[in-house]
Amino acid sequence: MSVRANSIRRIAMRSAGRIALIGASLALLGSAAQAQIQESEFRAADGTTYQVLVASNLGGGAERIRVTTIAGAIAGAGSCAATGNMSGDNTSAIGGVLPPIMTLHPFGSIRRTIVLTPNDLGTLAFDGSFGGRVSLGTGGGELNVCLNAFDCAGEPNVQSLVTLDTDSGPGQVPAACIAEGLDAECDGANLRDSIAFGIAAAGDPPVCTNPANVTVNSTVCAPEPSDGFDLVEGQAIVFVYNSTLGASGFAVAVGGFGITDDDMNNAACAADTVVSATGDNDSQPAPPPPTSTPTNTPTNTATNTPTPTDTATPTFTNTATFTQTPTLTPSSTPTATDTRTNTPTATETPPPTNTRPPIPVVPSPTSPAGLVMIIGLGGGLLWALRRMTKVK
């Protein structure tokens, strides 16, 4: 066959695949016989991505979804699902990426919860601050999921996250591996890479050793797949892709099959068999860059910083000036004290001088004044005696 013929054949196969995918999508939208898995994607402020898978409002006789493939990538992800209505009709589903343009998010950078059973699946909320927080349910039964513990601080019922290679035990999620080159019939000639569950694997990160064992193709009424994990109606699971995604968009995808638990279904299939297929994909742009808000904060802070420095400088200068002023006040105090001391000295001197005149002052007999006084007294005495003699 010529190269031109090969090219035409490839184009025809891809066109057929796209037509099949469109037809399957229309069938899913127009018929209640298809079990639908509900997928939600949330982006946090730092780029962390949350993929929430919920089994709710299942139809077509399915009571649970067997999830067999998931995917997450920055360059896009896709899914498809197609199923017949009669026993033995082909059914297929896949969620994955198309290499080499699309590449799965690093295996070691993905975390997940166990299968969760919220008290109200109709209440699904998301807080996109910092690393983000998913809330499922209401009241005291609300379940919270965060990549970073501090984003769930103070919230009730915080759910643990584990790596994809963790086996959570019976009735839960088995260890996962990277499945390469999966060929789902609903996807035409596309070969997708996906994350699969419960398949033998080797290496680090683990790669599925036999991708053919990953269920992406089945038939109506076939036994339920041995790989994958169940989401019973009313249950959910959360996959978290790390925070290195702040500058890029991100896409997620999922593929699985509706499983009946009894024979009450459109195709009259026995219990624990495939009755439908489901797939979904979603994409979200990069979160708004948070750099504008913190950039303004340090600018204002730097402007205010020198203001207290200038204010403090004149304060210290004025303090030294006032210290010298009180020094002059005590200097005038001694001056007033001397003036008051002279005034009482002149006032109190006369009183003691008036009380002393009655006291005679007798000179010493040996002093010149004493001799004069004795001679005077003697002379006076003689004069008095002579006068008395003359009178007689």
C-alpha cells in the first residue's frame, strides 16, 4: 500500500473515531439508560487542581460505577464512552491523554482520598484560597479535603490523602500505575495514556506491565471488570494535583462502566455485570496571578518606614535644650535667702538695751578709774563731815 493510501486510511479511521465519539455523546445526552459519572474540576489560587468524581443519579439499571481510567495534564485530556442497548453489544470508555503533545501529570505529584460517603452529595463546595479546600456534605457530617493541612485548619472531618501507589484494601482503591497506549473502540485510532488501578506494575513511577489488562472495552452484560474501583451511588473520591500549576491551565478526564447489582436493567443483564459506559473530561484555565496584591503592600510599608525616623531626630534635640533651662531657677534662690537674714537682725537689737541701765557699773579699784573714784568718794566724805561740824 502506498504512503498516500496509508494517510487516507489513517484519516478515515480518525474520522470514524470522531463520528463514533459524537454519536456516543449524543446517546448519553438523549437516553436515561446511560450511567453518568459526575466530574468536577476546581483550581486553587496557587494552582492546585482538585478532581472530584461522584456517582449520583445513575440510570440504566446501574447501581455503581467501575472507574478504570483517569488522567490529568496541563496540555489537555480527553474522554469518550459508547455502549449498545442489547446483551453482547460493544461498550467502551476511557479518560486519558494523547502523547506526545499531551503528557500525564507526574505520577508522584498526585494524591487521592479513599472512597468517601458524604451525608449529602448535593452539597459540594470549594474554597479557592491558598491551596484550596473541597467540602462535601453538610453540618457535622461535612467532609473536607485539602492538599495543605493549614487550608483545612479548624474544619471538621479532614480527610487524609495518600499517594497513587497506595493499596487502600478490599472495597477501596487498589494501587495505580501508568497505562500506555490504551486503544478504546470509542476513541477511533487514538492511543491514550491513562492512570489505571489494580494492574500489575513495575518501576518507579510504576508502569502497568500489561496495558491490555486495563478495561477500556467490554460488552453489555459482560462480567464487571476486575481492575479499577467502585463508586456506589452516593459515594465520591477526590484526586489532587500538586501546586506547581499556578501558571498553566489544567485538564482532567475519567472513564468507567455502569455495573448492575441485580437483574433489573434495560438489557436484563445478571447482577454484577456491565450495563453501560461513562466518560467525562473538564479543563480550567490558570488561576489569576496573585502577585499584584502583595506587590503593593511592601511599597507602602517602605514609604512609611522613614517617617518615624525623621520624627524621632528633633525630639531628642529638644529634650537636651529643656534640660539646661531648669538649672537657672535654683541660682536665684540663695539671693532671696540673704535679704531675709539682715532684716530680723536690726529689728530685735533695741529691746534688750532698755532693760540694762539700773545695773551699776563699778570699775575695778586697781584700775585708774577705780582710783579716781576712791579719791572722789574720800574727798566728798571729808567735805560732808566738815559741814556737819559747822552746823552744830
